[in-house]
Amino acid sequence: MYIITLTLTEQKSKAPDFMAAHNAWIAQGFEDGVFLLVGGLKPQGGGAILTNGTDISSIEKRVAEDPFVAEGIAVPQIQEVAPARTDPRLSFLSDAAS
């Protein structure tokens, strides 16, 4: 599983022009079963994505296809997480990472 953060760049003023495409990219990630959670980073802006079990090369490819990344509006950082302990309500996360 991976946590992806998207940090806005000086190009953030272009975001409204690509928001529909960015939201379609997010929707596709959920439809494909890869994204588990997507949300904004507060207070600085940008976003975070929690992904479900897939390999790093697939994640890197998917992130590169985000219009915000492709247009230089956001810079991604991808961090792998290996869940070792979860609250029982999130046990599926440990199962997905196995």
C-alpha cells in the first residue's frame, strides 16, 4: 500500500483549468479499486491518496497520468507503507498489504 502526497507548485493557479480532468483521474482510481481514500491536505493545500495493494511501477505510472502532475501543478511523493498493526475496523488494510 502507498500514501501519495501531491504538493502544489507555483503553477497552482492553473488548477481550475484541469480540475475536471483531475477529478476524472481520481474517479478512475476508485473505479479500478486502487484508491481507498483521497483528500485535501490542510492547511497548506495539495492532496493525499491512500492506495490499495499494487506494485510501485503501476502506482508511479498512474500518478504520472494525473493531469495536475502532468501539467506541473502538483509534485507527487510516493511512500510505501507496510501495515503491521491496525484497528479492527481497518483490518482489510493489513489483508490487502499481504
